[in-house]
Amino acid sequence: MSTTANAINELRAAIEEGASNPPPPGSDAELRLRASVESVMGMLDRGEIRVATQDAPDGQWTTHAWIKRAILMYFKYEPMAVMEVGPFVYHDKIPLKTNYKDLKVRVVPPAVARYGSFMEPGVILMPSYVNIGAWVGSGTMVDTWATVGSCAQIGANVHLSGGVGIGGVLEPPSANPVIVEDGAFLGSRCIAVEGVRIGREAVLAANTTLTASTPIIDTRKPGMPAIKGHVPPRCVVVPGTVEKEIPGGKIYTSCAYIIGERKPSTDLKTSLNDTLREFSLSV
């Protein structure tokens, strides 16, 4: 086991012990715990660790609850402070991320990313917001007024169009974050919350809203049960409604429809343009 792995395991043990048995305020034990929390936050900010990783043979993701516990402790221990950015004044616990030049990340004012988030080289942040614990992969565009919530995991070469809302989650620590895998395209004002996972190279048309309970109906497979919480890779998804019986009669509740998929025989840009033309989608 490498030194880095040993160090991470030691931090994990310290965080889990501190969460199970909080030390007395002002004690030496609390000072040691705070130092461990600050180490975890620094590693998050540098991209040395991340809240969730895709390391299972079947492509499933693992959420590292101890890192989320460390983030919650960071909120607890950090004092409020005044932050001045030119004429703007803020009052918060978490400082802003500052090392964009070193990361080779383009940031258009007034985009904001919090300390403890990480962006790989080539990320573009239009005026947008990236919260603590989030990871944004290389070549991804976070367009104007899009938000990447706490601990959300955004893959490489993803496009989050204007106003997209990616939900965040810190509590409970075991809850899965929203995950958008490599090459996905989310149209304007899409929303993904409650641990939804959007598969590699999937396309969501404008205004598609996905929660953990949103039925995702595959129109290519009549009679198949709706899936929930996961958009399969390369699928093209549009918003819709589905009929539901209630004591007062019939209502129509939100759902999403899979209406096709990207063609693997074409490159991503061509595939996306062809898909949008073929299905007359708004983005």
C-alpha cells in the first residue's frame, strides 16, 4: 500500500472516529480532528481525492461517505468571515477557489467555485456556480447560470447548457451525489437531483427534470417497466407526462421518455447534431 493510500486511510479513520465520538470543544483531540478535516479539504481542492469514484468492474459508482462527513465538519469548524472581491462583499464560512491559472481552467466573471471543488484542465466556467465537493472533468462547459451542487460529479467533455441545475447533497453522508458521465449533453434548464446518474454520452432535451422517483420510459421497448434514477448511456431523453389515476380522477405527472440514442458510428459532435435534427429537440 502506498504512502498516499496510508495517509488517506489515516484521515478516513480520524474523520469517522470524530463523527462517531465528537471530541470536547477546545480539546487537543478536537484540534487534531480539525487538522484532519483541513487536510481532507485541501486534498479535495487539489483533486487528490473525490467524493465518488467509478472503480467497480460493472461501472457502478462508490460514494465515499467519510469525505462528505469531513465537509460537514468543515462547515461546523470554519468561522464566518468577510470576503471582498473588488466592490463586492460576502460573508460566509467557505473561501472561494483561486488557483484557476495553475489548473488551466477558464473562468468568466462572475463565475464562482467554492474551495473544496475541483476542475480538471480545459474546463470552462461561464457565469455559473460550482459548490464544495464537486468534481468537473476536463473539457466540460458549465454554461451561463448553470449550477453544480455540492459533491456532484461531472465527467469529461460534458455540456451543461444555460440554467442547468445539478443538485447537491451532503446529508445524509451515505446519499449518492448526482453523477453526469463523460460526454453527456444537458439542454437548457434541465434539472437532475436526488442522486440521479446520467450515463455516458446521453442527451437530455431542454427542460428535462429528473429526480430519483421520475419514471424514465423507454419508448423503444413497449411494455417494459419504467426505470428510475438512471439514464442509460447514449440515450436521448425528452420531458413528458404520464397519466395517473387518483381518487379525484386522472392527472398527468412528470416523466421522461427515451426516444432514441446516439449512433456509435459517428463522432460525438456529428452524432449530437444528427440526433437533434432527427428528433427536432430543443437544447
